[in-house]
Amino acid sequence: MSTRLHPAEELQRAIEALSRQSSAAARYRLGVLYIALHGWTPKTQVLDSAYEQLVRAINLRPRHARSHALRGYVLDLNHDEKGALAAFREARRLAPRDKVLEVYVFRLLAALACEKEAFAAMKAAALRHGVDLAKLRRDLKKAGMPTDARTHLQAFLHAPNFLKSSIEREAERILNALQPGRARAGAAAEKARCEEDQKALQRSFDASRVPPDVRRLARWAARYGIGDDVCRPYLLKRLSKKRRAALIRDVERCAPAIKAWLASFGDAVKPAEAAACLYLALGVEEMRG
């Protein structure tokens, strides 16, 4: 039976294969793969290679917004906020409807202490996206917290995380395209791993340790209260529409009791059953989001 390569080695091999191509698309994909590799091999040279490939991609295809955005992301990782801002502004000019790019721009403005410009950008975005900045400011003042542009960013999506996740997904698609059958093999391995995690949780779960006012969730938590952020949504996604609705209804009814039960442990380590209920509630939030 073949053993799957370590992600870093897999990315290195894909980079070697793509390096023989010189098109704008190939250079862009190399930039994506180098950024993904940096997650496993956090070396300056890896980011330098990503930057070099993205610059080449832009020279060959200057109107590709995503290449400009990823170049800005690399600059941001290298703590060059001014360079990153210029790159993201160009990406925004080319893709004005991209919300992640929009938020990234005023995140960089806030990082550079361009308060007036950052607030102007946020106010304009708030009107378009239904964000109540006035309420946030009141809440911040009431809590005695700063009301600068950095703090106001919490009202919007966390752009770097969204961009990082989308780059990782894109790297997966590139690897799948370069290796026929990889996606199917990966899906089979993930299915087997998640089902084994589910069986292990069911074997260890003791419903008698769940308080009576939360016990209606025990049957759900024993199957779907998995801490793994990949397996939990994977398993919940397989629920029928009817069972999904029933789960959401049960979690909503037990929400106050779950909160009180979890709070009762304070800073102590929570038992497996309590953790499973916590992860189950998180899974429901993920489904609804």
C-alpha cells in the first residue's frame, strides 16, 4: 500500500513539476504553492520564491487581481505593510467586488496608523455590508476599550484568515490537477479517518455524565461532537435535511443549559462529554454560517 507524502514534500514535487512551465498561469500557481509550502517550511527563501513567481505572473498578466493580492499577502507576511497596501489597492481596482480584498485594504491602513483614511473606508464598507459601526463604537466605549481603527476591524471578517484559507484550498486544487486520482484517494482517507474518530468518540462517551437538562443532546454529541475541524463538518454534512433540522432545534433548546454546564468547570479541564457538547454546538454554528 502506498504511503502519502508529507505535505511539504508533496508541495516540493509539485513545484518542481510546474517550474518547467513559463506561462502566467503556471507562475501564479507556483506562487500559490510556495505560500502553501511556507506554512510547513517557514523560511524566508520560500516567501522570496513566492514573491518572485507572483511578480513574474503579474508581468505576464498584469490585470490578474489575484496575483496582485497574493503578492500583497506575501509582503504583509514579510512585514512590509506599505508595499502590501499598494498591491492590495491594485487588486481592489481590478476586482472591486471582492469583500476580502476590500477589508484587507483598510486592515493595512489601520496597521499603518492611517486612521482617517481607514475610518473613511470602513464607514463606506459598513453601509454596503450592513455593519453597525456606531453600535460597535458605543459598545467599545462602554467596555472601556480603545475606539481606534484597529479595534473597529472586529466588525468585519478577518481578511488574512480568509485569504490564507482560500490559498490553502487553491493549493489543494492545483495538487489535485497535477496528480490524477489524488483527490479521490484523499477523500477516501479522510472518510476513513473521520469515521474512526467518530467510532472512538462513541466508545468513550458516557451519557450518564451529561446533566439531565442537556441529556437530549447526548446521542448527537456522542456521534458528532468531534474536536477535529475537518471531521466535524464532514460528518455533519452527511446528515439528512430532516436530521440536520432536528439537531439544530435540540441544540437551540439546550443552549442555556450547555452554557451553564460548561461554565461550571471554570478553568478546570472539561470531561470528554462536556467537550463533545461544546464541539457539537460549534458544529451547528458552522452549519448555520
